[in-house]
Amino acid sequence: RPSCMVDSFFDLGKGLLQISSADLQAHLATNDEVFERAFVPSSTLTASTPGDTISFKNKTFKRVRFYETHFVRVVFTRCQFNECLFLSAHFEDCAFHECTFIRCNTHKFRLSRTYIDPRSFLEHIFDRNKYSNVGVDLFHALLKNSVDESEPVFRDTAEYHFRIWQRYNRTKYWTTSTGLARWLDTKFYAFWLWNVLFQRVFGYGVRARNILFWTPLLFASVWAYNHAHWADFG
């Protein structure tokens, strides 16, 4: 019988060499990259002295597994995270400045008092067809954190993409359903149509450029129709 293949996107790195907080800091003190390591599961990455901050600048984390890691007062500047796993990780009092996330698994991660730009995830995000639920979870966490941190630009970006990934997720579940019920699912059609129109025309209410673009067109359409039927209207 063929063996079941484990999805590498959720690989916890049990076969990788483990690295502790002290080992990671010592390694990155003399190296710019850490590659294929598993941070000690359910442990904390924080400074040894209470109240101090750990700072990483211009570092690359490639295929590092941070399963259930608790990050406390860690500042990342111009760092790149390439196919890393942050499953159930928790960032508390952390900051990400000009960082890039490439196909990272952020499922069920939490953010508390953390500065992070949602746009850091957009250019190289994971497959929307396979991991739409992870995308919904990601942008929901980013949205909540942005609201808590009073970051209106980050909040609008997170909300915009949260609604898009909601559509991706609903579409995924619709495509996996079978039978006549799938084709008679009027609630899905209504949701999909409204979601697309709300995005394209109004930008989900958070993108002014959509409203500025479509409002003159809608006004011109109403004016043209009114002009064409002026005599009929008396």
C-alpha cells in the first residue's frame, strides 16, 4: 500500500536538529542565515536579562520551524523568513521592520502588542487554493493586532485581504462539495457575487481609489440614461 505523504507545509521539523534560544542568538551573532533547524518546541525566545530586547538585523531564516514558540521583545529588521513554520507561535511586544515572509505557515499564530506590516506577506504568500483557511487566519490575526495597536493603514490592508481570503476559502469548500446541492447553493453564489462587487467597486470600504474610480463612472451612467430618456420623463 502506498504510504501517506505528509504535507511539508505543516512539517514540525521533528527530524531536524534542534536549536535553543541561546544557540540561535550565538549562531546569528556570526552568521547571516540559519537553515533547516527546529527551535525547541513550546519554548521561549527572549533576552536572558528581564526587560531587555533581542535584535536581529539583515538575517535570513530558511525553513526554520518555530512550533508553539513564544517570542518576547524580539525586534527583526530587514529580515527574511523563507518557508518557515510559525504554527501556534505567539509574538508579544515584538516588531518587524522591512521584513519579508515567503510562503510561511502562520496558522493559529498570535500577535500581542506587535508592530508588523501585513504587506510583508503579500508578495510571496502561500498557495491560496491549498491553504485558504490559513490565509483567513493570518489576516484575521493581523487585522486584530492592527486594531489593537491603532495602525489604520495596516488595519485597512489586513481587512481588505481578510475579506478576499474569506472568498477564497468559501470557494474552496464549494468546489469540494458534490452532488446537486453544490449547484443549488444560492447562498454561496450570493456571497461570491457580493464579495466581488464590494471589492471591485468599493474596495471593501477601505480603498478610496476604488470609490474615486467608480463613482464618476456610475454618475456618468446615470446622467447619460437620464439625458437619453429626458423626453420620456417629461
